[in-house]
Amino acid sequence: MNRFVVFAIGFVVTILILKCRWKIKEFTGEIAFAEAYLGVGGTNRFIILMAFLVFVGSLMYALGTIQGILKGTVGRFFGV
């Protein structure tokens, strides 16, 4: 049940980020590295990318993928 709650919160946060991205851009201003590497409108693209990463991260946690990746990579260092 805990994983479903994390996914639901991640989904809601993603929708809020996408709906309010113009207000987020007004609050943060132009993000210099995003404008340099992502081109004109890079700040908006960066905000959309962050929303996508929040969604994918919460989905991976809900499905147990992140736990498997961490167990396979750094788990041997922590005895998991």
C-alpha cells in the first residue's frame, strides 16, 4: 500500500508541475545551463524533463525497480 501512495503522490506532483510550469519559470527565472544546452525555451523543457523524472521515479519505486537496481549495484557495499 505504501508504494501505491508514493506513486499517487508522484503522479499528482507531476501534473501540478506540468500545469504550473509557467509560474515555476516566472519564480525561478531563466535557468542558464538549460537555455545553453537545450536551446531557446530550454527552461520550459527542463521543467518538463523534471516532471517526467518525478513520474518515472515514482513509478519505478511503486513497481520495485529502484529497489532492485540499488540492491544489485550498491547493495553489496551495505550488506543488503
